[in-house]
Amino acid sequence: MRFITGLLIGAVFAITVLVSFTNNTNQTTANVMTNQVTKVDNEELMWMARNIYFEAGNQSLAGMLAVGLVVNNRIKDGRYANSVKDVVTQGKRDAKGNIISKQCQFSWYCDGKVDIPDAKDPAWERAQRAALAILQDRVFDFTDGATHFHNGKVSPNWGFPKVAKIDDHAFYKRTP
């Protein structure tokens, strides 16, 4: 029941955030971002937006927000890094400190592909707006504290309880 309630609340929040996005369609993304009440560090915003874009750019707004919430939940958890950039870039490193290919927390970061968002892709603008809403704490955590997610095409053996399935991703919460 808690799982269904969380998804329903998440859907309502996603719709609310989407409405706030569509109300600003005549402004550029930069203007929308600078007119917000809560100031957000631009570097953190860009790391969050890139993570959302590359992990969930082809998902619904709820799916994009859920991926961003995982980053936020990791920061709050204390077992992970304490900034967006450090959470997103976490991964196994070799003796020289270089990231090991395909050994990252977020697959896009070390998959060997160029990580430059397509500025003309509407998903990039949605990812930036979703990132801003999350960093300004304007999104209810409808993932129930999820700290992990994966695409349905893989089956990791984390042993954590599944808390949500949104679009192509399953979300899990690391327990103490």
C-alpha cells in the first residue's frame, strides 16, 4: 500500500512540477533558472541535470525526477558523497585515481561516450528544470528514500527492498 501511495503522490508532484515548467515556456532556461527564489550552485545544478538527462532523458517527468531524487537521497544518507558532483562521479578507481570504465554508480559517467547534452533536445531543458526543482527542495520524495535504481534490462543483486517502478527503472532503498 505504501508503494502505491508513494507513486500516486509522486505522480501528483510530477504534474505540479510539469505545470510550473510549462508556465515558463516563453522564457529561456537560463532566465527561468535565475528568476527562482532559492539560489542553487550552478555547478551542482549542471551535474544534477546531466545525470538526469543521461540516465532518464528518455523517461517521463516522474522518471526524471525519481533519478534526481536518488542523488539527493544519497547525499542525505551519509554513506555516500555529500555533493551532487561527488555522488554522480563516484565509482571504482585504479591505483592512479583514474575512474575504471563501467565501474561507476551512474553508468553514463564512465561508459566511454561523449557526455555533452544536446542543447536542442527538449529532454535537456526538462532535465535542467527537474534538477532545479529537486535542488530547491520543491519535489516530494515519492521514491520513499530510494538510493539505487536500475534499468529493467539488468538485474543487480543488491538485496535492498524495491520501493518503486517508474517507466523503465526500478528503485530501491538501501537499508541500515
